[in-house]
Amino acid sequence: MPKWAMVIDLDKCTGCGDCIAACKLENNIAIVSPEEANDGRVMFWMDMITIYEGEYPNIRVKRFPKPCFHCDNPPCTKVCPVNATYKNEEGLIGQIYHRCIGCRYCMVACPYTAKVFNWLEPEWPDEFKNCFNPDVSLRMMGVVEKCSFCAHRLLKVKEDADSDEREILDNEYLPACSESCPANAIDFGDLENKESRVYNLSRSSRAYREMEDLGTEPKVIYLQKRE
Amino acid sequence: MPKKIQYENELDAPLFRPIYETGKGFYITVGILMLIILWALIMYITQIWFGLGVTGMNQTITWGFYIINFVFFIGISHAGTLISAILRLSRAEWRRPITRMAEVITAIVLAIGGLHPILDLGRPDRVLNIFTSGRLQSPLLWDVTSITAYFTASTVYLYLPMIPDIAKLRDKGGKLTWFYSFLSWGWQGTEHQKKVLNRAISILMIMVIPIAISVHTVISYIFSMTLQPGWHSTIFGPYFVVGAIFSGIAVLLILMIVSRKVFHLEDYLKKIHFQYLSTLLLIMALLWFYFTFSEFLTGIFGSEPHEMEIIHYKFTGPYALFFWGMLLLNFIIPVIILSIKRFKTITGILIASIAVVIGMWLERLNIVVPSLANPRMELPIGIYIPSLVEWSLFLGGIAVFILGFVLFSKFFPLISIWEIEEGREEGIKEVEERVHSYLPGKETGSK
């Protein structure tokens, strides 16, 4: 069974935010009004974290993209009362929008704050409504959603591979953020496949995962040169 | 005009009076409460219509007033049945005028608190999913289970000791005789019936204690089962139970003082009852402080960065006022009032109890919000300011509670009449025998 993982090379990442835009379009994520966004209700599946280190004038700014980490030991699926968030056999953490009761327990339990809630009926500007991605279902008010590693793309890739009677190739299944990254900072692939780029990068001495000490075993691996 | 029911020549006439005499005050109170409830209902409908966006919650502080009030209301419910069961079990004679009121609080507050998670749902229309696709591994399902069990047990435990009193009301006649005779289950007060009733009460009071403790333990598990700093603590179970009993006794004391005044029960609820019960409140205040102290000391001494961030936020952050207010209201004020004899008057006890109720609500706030406001990820965090909808539903919850209590007092005696009679007839003799049996010397005639 493959185990899908993402490697984000922070030494390559320029912090441009292209991944965020690609993700929003790919996954039909609601465009939250500026007032709502100011109230902290902005909706991102791929977010950009900005950390300011040090004191003025020696400030260092660290930015890194943050999708859902698709933990191998996910704290969110454990607390869901209705099985609306689950881990499938390929290690992807899914959300079932039509089953979710909106208790937001999974959001509270996620140490990475990776999930977002539809506080109001999701809305888009009219131009967006003409170009929804038909592969991703629209969410409704009152449910939790999050990055799916573009699981709908995996379905297509699987169908192609099945009809050609072959295995899925490395780099064949890529989420929108990875595909769009102009700096090629986001790699994606199968951790179980010893030939994949992701497997080799994950063993790099630059590799680390966020809050490894929590034992959540995130499947998003960051690369950064140690100082 | 129905004929006037005679109760004035009863020994316990003051206990019948609120049922048979309805003053203007009753209608005004009920009217005001109904208006508040109607307002809360309108607010809830707007929430259903527009979504949870009408609250002050956001993506990081994703639980707010509803969860705070859920923990708070369920906490209050611990006064009742638990206290009444413990007092019955320890055969404390002074329990007699208190137990009924304590049990009523539990039943009403539990119904209100139990509905709060539904107010908090983004999709209340799907609440039945917890039965069709429920996961028993989720702490929320543990909650559903234990709250349902506690609600069932405590309503039965409220109802059973009411049967002899309901039979008394039935025998008095009047418009509602059919209602009382249905509820009294043919009670005639025979020896056999008394035996069965006493046995049923004994079984229930033993059963209800572990259930009550499980309820607040499991509510604390909702928080402590997550990895969040400030929540992931092993003492949360007992800490929540202590806090629950603490706030519960305070509410019980407030209601006792108010009903004593309103229904003129000075002869039944004497100073001694308040002093005993407030001593219990003092003990709980000290216990609560002990738990709070342990919780913070271990956090500060270990100095784990995320834990420290939250402790720092509580001590000095935007919610610091609520934190120090909590310490003042929950510990300093009640301990000063209740440990100095001069202050331990009924007014003093009332002030201490009100302080504790507010303080315990702040404690729930201090548990829920700061941990959510400081996620481990370094995200820009806003501040949580509850909206009008949330305030209205909080007020609505309190109004439903008071209305429930007022309506109960209209239909049933607030103090168990038959238990007072039993105290008069058998209690004194029994206590005397019991005290004799404690002392050295030959067993006296008791069995």
C-alpha cells in the first residue's frame, strides 16, 4: 500500500503564496469576506505561517507553507463522534462533509490547527462560480474541512494506471500546491517506494517534521539547512 | 370557582401554601422569564438560519460560550443528586428539608446543560448521526452516554421520594387530582409500600453517586484527551468533579436562601442548615484551590514552552482579569466569609455563594478559551468576544432554569413533607438509639 507524503523544501521556498492560490482554486474553497477574515474566519487548506524571531532591528522572518499534515497517528480522527474524519489505508485523512455534525472537536484536537470550519454559508464572487472544479464537492455551512492532499487527483491517476495495467509512477499524483510551486519546493510521492524522490528527501539530514515529540507522525516533511 | 382546598390546619401548612396560593409575583416572574426565553429562541433561530458565524468564535478559538456553559451547567447539576445521595447515605438528619431542592436543581440543570452541545453544533439537523454512525471511542460519545444515564437516574431519584407527597396532594383534591393520582401510582402509605420505596431509594442513592462522578469526569476527558497544552492533564477528572460540586452547592445555597424568603420557609430552612451546608462549601473552596494550585505549580515548575505560554496568557494576557477574578471569587471571598464566624450569616453565605457561582463560570472560561487562543502553531490569534446571540442563549439557559424551578414549586412541595414528618416521628428516636450504639456499653434494644 502506498503511503502518500509531502516534502517541503524551505531552502527553496520563497514564500510567494502560489500554493495557497492554487489550492483555493483547485478545491473550491470559499472566499471569506474581508470583515469575516478579520474576525479570524479565513479559510485556507494550505496556509502560510509567518514567524518573527528576534527583536527589532534584528528581526528574522520565517515563512513556511502549512497544509494538513495527514498524521499517521492522527489526534483528530480519534475524537470524532461520528466517523466524519478518518484515516484511509493509504494514510490520507479524509473528511465526510455530509456526515459531519459540526461539533469542531477535531479542530480543537488538532495540534497543527489544520482544519477550518464553515461559519457561514460558503460564498464566492460570481466569476468563481463559473469555474468551480467539478471534481471537488462544495461544502455546506456548518461543517469542518481541510486539505485532502488533493485526493480527487489520486482517483484519476489510479484510473489511468489501472487502464494501462501499471503501477502509479513517481510524480504522477501531485496535489495542486506541488504542481504550481514556481520554486519546485513542494515534492509529493509515496514514502513506501524506496525509489521515490520523496522517500530519498525524507532521509536527508535537513529533514524534520513539525512537533515530532507529540507522536502524531506527520506525513509532511520539511527540509531546512541546520545552522 | 373551584372550592378552596383546606390545608391551613396541616402541621406543614407553609409547605402546601405555594401550591395552593398563587400571587401576582408568580405571574410576573413567569412572564418575564418567558419573554427572555422567547428572545433566546429567536436568537437561536437566527443562528440556525445564518450559521455559527453569528457567534464570536473563529477558526482557532473554535469553542466558546456554548461549551463553557455546557461545563458550567452540568457542573451545577452535581450539587443536587450527589449531595442529596451522600447526605441520605450518611443518614445526616439535617438533610430532610434540603434533598428535594437539591434534586430538582439537578434534573432541570442537567436538561439544560445536556442540550448545550447541540447549540454548539454546526449541523444540529444531523445530531442523530451520533446514533447511526457514532464512534464509542470518541469522548463526546462517552459524554452522551454518561449524561443520559445521569439524567435518567437523577429524575427517577427526584421522582421516587416525591410519591408520598404527590399522594398527599391527590388526597387534597382540586383541579389537578387526575394528574396527581396518575403520578402517585396508587400510594396509600402501607407498610409494604414504604418498605419498597425505601429500598428503591437506597438502591438509587448508591447507584447515583458513581454515575454523578463519572459525568463530570467524562466532561473533563473531552479536554484532557486532546494533546492541547493546558488541557492534557491527568488531574482534570477529579478537578472538574470538585469544581462541579463546589458550584453546585453554591447554587443550592442561593436557591435555598431565595425560596426561604419568597415562600416563608424560615421555620424549615434554619440557620443551622445554611451553616452546615456552607461549611461544605468552604471545604470545597479549599479543595478547589488545592487542585488549582497543583495544576499550575506542576505546569510552571516543568516550564514546558507551550504550557508556559498558556499559563503566561492566563496570568497576564487579555483574559488575566478573569483569571485573577476567578481566584478572588472562588477562593479569597468565600474563605474569608465562611471561616470568620461574624461573617457567616445568611447574607454572608449568599454573597459567598454568588461569588462562587460567578467564579466557577470564570474558571470554565479560563479552561476553554486560553488553550484555544494559544495554538501550538504560531498563528495570528484573535480575541474571543462572545456575540449577542451567545449572551442571549446564556441568559435563556438561566431563565429556563429559574422557570423550571418556579413551575416545580407551583406543582410540588419544595421540601419533602413526608420526610419532615418521618424526621419528627421516627428520626429523633432513631438518632438517639444510634448515638447510644456509638457509645461504650451494652447494646440497647435496637435491632
